[in-house]
Amino acid sequence: MASKQQLMAFIRDARWTEARETGRELCRRLGNDAEAWFLLGAIHGQMGDWVEAEACSEKAAALSPAARSLESIDRPFVAVQ
């Protein structure tokens, strides 16, 4: 079973395919978790899939007012090292 900790490790290590699959599993399992949807959107953006990135970001914003403030960001997610 996927965990957010596992997802964050994949993101940290830039293992985007594994991160995407883990994020999808988390979103299926935790359907109303805005953070999971936001992270999945960021992963899709990192992989260049802008349509899915936008859809996931919109889902996160619908679930959490705090996520709405992130809608104005017009650049892809960049991992800070």
C-alpha cells in the first residue's frame, strides 16, 4: 500500500514514473485528500503532462481553499535541493 512518505521519497529522488503511480494510488484511496491531488498535479507537470497537471490542481483546489492560492502559479514544479 502506497504512503505519502513513499511518494515524497520518489519526488525527492526525481523518480517520476514511480511517483506518478504512487500518487495515482493515493488519490484513488484517499479521494478527498487535497495534498495528494496537488502532489500528483506537480508530478504530472514535472513530466510535461500539462492537461493532467491542471486537472489534478483543479481537484486539489476544489477540496481545499488553501490549494486555491496555488492556482496562480504558472511555472512547473521544481524540486528544491
